[in-house]
Amino acid sequence: MKALLRILAGIAGVVVFVYIVGMLIPQEHVATRTATYEHPPAAVWQLLADFPGYAKWAPEVKGVKRLPDMNGHAVWALEGEWGMPLEVESFEPPRRMVTRIADPKLPFGGTWTWELAAAGAGTRITVTENGFIKSPLFRVMTRFIFGYHSTMDTYLEAIGKHFGENITPGPAS
């Protein structure tokens, strides 16, 4: 019985320690990643701006629905394992788009700013996440396990795969 209590106390101690570490990590973060593609900006923009088409290339997106506007902006619901509504805050073809997670009940949120620039005959995409994570435990997992840029890398790689390119995202210069 004492061994079981020690094990339970040890688990509780680890959880409390991780929670305290999470409280020390700021809720807000900024992360930026970039990737370069052989396709021209117009083709890359067309892919990014076509929200109904995300199910064809975006990871974990199984479908997309148009929702009522929010704050005068278009809102699209991405459906799938990580489904969420995205408000299109800024739409400046073919160079810049800002999307915001439009569900305050989620344990995380923020914006992704997509910036496209010509890179020779191709395109350089820079994605900047201005995000927040409410849960101290999830902040620890994101900071030390998943990383702030893992989802951005996955999306940038998926864009490359859509175009038949093998892309390795990196830090913005």
C-alpha cells in the first residue's frame, strides 16, 4: 500500500512540477517559418486563397464549410481532427493573408500571417504565428515537445507536396 501511495505522490509531484513550469512560460508566443517553392506567386496564392480546396492538400483537413462573416470578414470552418473556424482578417492578393482562429473556447488561438514574395521564378512563403496557449500543461508540451513551429512546417511541406516539391521549411531570415 505504501508503494502505491509513493507512486501516486510521485505522479502528483510531476504533474504539479510541470504545471508550475507551464505557469512560468508566457501564454503568448511568436514563431516564424519560411519555405521557397519553384512555382510562381500567383499559383501559390491561388492555392492558399482557395479555402474550399484545403481538403485536397492541407494536413488533417477533411472538409471546409463557409460560416457567417465575423467582424465583417469571411469565416471558414476547417473540418477534421484539428478542425477549427478561421476568420480571414486580412486578404491582400497575391502577397499577404492573415487568418485568426475564430473560436474563443479553444485552449489556444491567435493568427497566422502568410506573406508571399517572388524568389527568382518561384515563391518564398513566410508564415508568422502570433499565438497564445491558455493551459500551462499544453504550454510545456508545446515548448518542449511539439515546438511552436511544427504545424507551420507541416503546412509548408504540404504545399510543396501539392506542387510535387520536397520542401524543408526553416527559420525566417
